[in-house]
Amino acid sequence: MDPFVRLRSVACALPQINIDTDQVFPARFMKEPRTAPDGYSPYLFHDVRRSPQGALDPQFPLNKSSNQGAGIIVARRNFGSGSSREAAVYALVDAGVRCVIAPSHGDIFAANAVNNGLLPACIDESHTEALLALLERGGVEVEIDLDSCRICVGTQEFNFEIDPVWRIRLLNGWDDIDMTRRFTDDINAWSMHDAKLRPWAQLSANPTSG
Amino acid sequence: MTFKSVHGLQGPQSLFDNLWNSHVIAEREDGACLVWVDRHYLQEGSFHAFNKIRTRGERVARPDLTVAIADHYVPTRGRGAAQGPLALNAELARMMDQLTTNAREFGVRLYDMNHPWQGICHVVGPELGMTLPGTLVVEGDSHTSTHGALGAWAFGIGASEVAHVLMTQTLWQKRPKRMRISVEGRLADGVTAKDMALTIVALVGADGAVGHIIEYAGSAVRSLSIEGRMTLCNMSIECGARCGMIAPDESTLKYVQGRPFAPKGVEFDRAAEQWLALASHRDAPFDREISLQASDIVPTVTWGTTPEDALPVTATVPDPTRLTDLLSKAEHVRDAIDYMGLSAGMRITDISIDRVFIGSCTNGRIEDLRAAAAVLSGRKSKVPGLVSPGSTLVKIQAEQEGLDRVFTAAGLEWGGSGCSMCVAMNGDQLEAGQRCASTTNRNFKGRQGKGSRTHLMSPAMVAAAAVAGRLVDVRQLMLGNV
């Protein structure tokens, strides 16, 4: 995974609460493989960025020409709530988004984000409103520094929060599995001991059918 | 980086602390803990994770603790030997075959579409006794919180985490905060676990429990059947909590005993002793406590596009012009009213429906089907609808009890078991603009098909809505007032 230290990019405002992962990535596309060169990016906000007839809605912030190539999204509380589908994060990452700033994120979404090098940055509600107001005209560049946990827009600065464990992981681009492999002996010893403590936690190979 | 050894916390422990302490393998200096996974369920959507481990040339660490169950894409129509071979839509067939191929290649137990134990993972796991009190359960599905009803630590994970569990049978976790929601007293007749869940989501908010686990407690929770407890824990994720849980008690033991994978004889007795000891100490500290009176809970429905948009069925649709103190909420209400095709201030009981759906991991168990059938017995549905039992075993039991005939006599369709119209991946879906009274868990935009409009409620309330052709208080219907 690529380390995330600093990011400078256009930030797009999506001023809604509870943007769930069904909106980020509609369920009907989840059976598609992620092998195309543009990955899952064609499905990002597929339905909410279009009219019922299927044409792109020019009013939807991500469709505005000034916001093309936005690498940052700013939303209101509870971004990425709902379904655990990591496809929502894949679609964001495949479209070039590396950071979602919001007062809160869905827990599973945030974990998925970190596993794909996408920063879920938390700021308080009043700063969110201030930031959204700054982005309203579109095409505004924002700089994010993960080391100091600061967001800069022109001369304005905002602090953001991220779990320290996740911050270190993102800064270093660490993959969980590489870390876990160092614990193989601990895992084996623990599970041998646990099988004696909790024998019932094994799953029988021969269940009774009645 | 250095690592410190694992040690239990001091002082009185909560149910969650006990589950945490019995699963931590190692703790990093930064506070992240490596935890052991007892049960890993997979579904058709797990293909991303299989692709990941295949690319890395890895294998499944503990296939014996891993179970693949077809539920998200299985068709609900035309299954069963009597109907002959099923001509599957090519895309659904590909999803089924992909799961089968992956399960076979990696040596994982599989309950495919035609297996007698197939069903929705969150119904099947507890029903077969695979999910047990005291276990850590994960699946790449956010409603894994359901299994917490048995006193398990159960939560949904993403594809990267699924791959990590497949490769190591472990996960890295940060210790979450603990929230306890106590419901005291007795639920009134016609009020169910679903109404309790919707009331709690509306109270806590869709993100009110982010970063927390929820322990449900209190006499009204203890009085719920295990099925009802599963409905309650299922919806924990709708207020942001990755997991909800209820301490194992005598009802739990009675539910678990005798199920196919449950321990037997003296092994069961020993396990039961450990399970009962998991309960929170009376002085265990919680980061947040919420208390409700069961008598304040009434039949509840959602009107908007997030489960927190829940109100008593007797209420009116909110008016955004009256929410002047909360700009973002007012904007949401305006947007939701527009999407749902409602008007501010209208009575919820004036909302007419086009379809009903009864099923899902929230309300697809036998008790749910009985509750819906009790309302529909001798009555006709004014709208078409589908009933999809939560598992094939539930389907068989319902048929033995004659519930299928109640549904079909009322004019509803009796289908096979799967996630069906809760997530609309298998072709069971609404058309744009159609409105459905549904026993499911999410009323998000497009959740039941592009442009769909969903109102969440209990099985009895969905049945009542079917009879009335509009949202209605089931208690009034049963009294003959509708």
C-alpha cells in the first residue's frame, strides 16, 4: 500500500448527512469484477449523480467541471454508513479519491478505507460547515497533512482527528497481513491453548442432522 | 515497534470485556489487538477476498472454522425438486458457481442453493448451532451483528478483512467503547422487537453508536425470544454500532441445546457454565448508558431514507420548515420527503403502498412468519407481495405449520430462502417509484431497486399494511377499526 503523508487536491463538497454505501456504490454492480482499467470508478455514486432517465445531473457536485479530478470529498455526518461493501471504497479509490472528510464515518467504511489507503478524516460539525462553505464555488484546492493532522484551504486551517493506529498505518503504508505474519508463533500457541480452554468453540466436522 | 504482553483489565467486567479478553492474542504498543476469530461465514460477495488470497498464493488458514453459504444472489422463485431444474439467469448462475468454485478450491464447507441447510447466513448460523455464545463471529456483511443475540461478539467486515481472516483466522481490532441500552418493563400487545429496534435507532441516531458496541439489557430485552433478540441485535449497525449483544441466559441455553453443531451432553454443560459467566458484572462500567421504558414503545415505521427516520405509525411526516435549528437535518428531511413522494405533515396512515415484502435476516425467522400469518389469516392482501423465509429449514417448518397456505390464500407469493428483496441483488426488486412495506433493515435510496421507496416495520405491521393497502396500526386492524 502506498504511504499517505500529504495530499493536495481539489475537494468536492457533498453536503448531505448519512451518505450510505448503497448510494456510493449501488448493489446491482457488486457482481462485476474490478478488472477494467478504470476499476469501479464508473459506478461511483452511479444513481445519485444521474437523473431518473440516466443522464448525468449537472447540479450534482462531482459532475461539475470545476470538481473534476477531486481527490478529496467533504460530507456531513455518517459518511459511508450501512452495508460493509468494500466496493464503495474501491470505487472512490479507483476514481482518485484519497480522503473523505466528515464529522463521522461508518465504522466498517472507515476500516475498509484505511485498508485501501484512503484517509477517513474527522472534523467537528462547525468546521465541516465552514469547510463546506469554502468549497461551495467548486474547484477549490485543499491540502491535507496527515503527520500534523491539519487541513489547509488558502489561509484557513482546520485540525482533524484519526485513530492513532490508523494514522501510523497510513503514514507507513503498512499492510495488516505483513504485520500479522510476525505473530504466527503467538497465534499458533494461543489457539492450541484456547482449544483446551474452550473445546466447544471448535466446529464439528460431523454435525447431527436432527 | 515493541509489543507488550496481554493482560486482562482490572475491575468488574462487562459482557464485551469478557468476550474481548477471551479472544485477544497479542496487543501492540499502539493499542491495536490481534483477536482470534471462531466463526467466519462467507457469501457470494466474498469473491474479492478469494481473489486477493489467490493473488498472494496463500491458502485458508482454518477451513474448518469457515462456512460458505449462498444467500445474496440466490433466486427465491422456481427452486425445489418438484419444480424441476431451474433455468438460472446467467449472472446469478455465475455468482453461485464462483462461490462453489472458491469453496471447493480452498476446502471450505459450502451450503449452496440446493443444500437443505441453505439460508441467510444470519439465520442459518444460530439455527444450526454454529454460532454459539462466547464466540467471535465475522462475515463480509454488516448485519453479522445479528449473532450477538446469543452472547457472541459478532460484526461485519470488509473484503480486505475477509481476506485477512481467511489467511490468518485473526483480525486487528481497536478496543471499542461500550454502550448499554436498557429497556425495562413489558412490551404492549402488538409491539415487537422490531418496534423496539426502530425506536432505538430513531433515538440514538444513525451514527449515534459509531465507535461503540451495544449491550442490550433490561427486563424487556430478557423477555424477548432468541428470535426477537436477533431482530434487535441485527439493527445495531443502523445506529452505527458494528455489533450488538445480549448476555447468554437460560433462554439462550434452551435455544442452543440440541442444535446440529452445538456441544452435546457433558460438553454442553461445561460450555453452558462458561457462557453464563460472560454476563456483565453489576458494577461493570459503560461509556454510555441509555434507558427506555417498554411501555413507551408503540408500532413504529420509517417514513424517510435512513432507518433513523422512524416514527410511531400514528405520527405525521416531519415538516422541514419546523426544523430551523438544524439546517442539515431540515435539508435531509426535504430531500427524503421528495424522494419518498410524500408531503410534510401528512398522516403516516395515509401512505398507500404498492407491494409488501416479508423476510430477511431481520425478520425472516419462524416467529416472524407466524406473526405475519396471524394477521393475514382469513384476510386478503390488497397489494402483491413476496414472503421469503430466512432459511430452508424455516421454510420447511412454516409449511408444516400451514403458514405458506395462509400467505398464498391472502394473495402473497411464497418463495425460497435468501436475502431477496432486502438487498435486491437476485432480481427480486421494486420498480422505480414503487412503495413497499417491508420487514427488512434499510430504507436507503434505491435499496430495493433503483428508485424504490421502502417503509420498514415489523412482520405484523407489514401484514396489516397488506390488508389495508396502506400503512396502518396493526392493533387497530385487529380490533376491526380499519
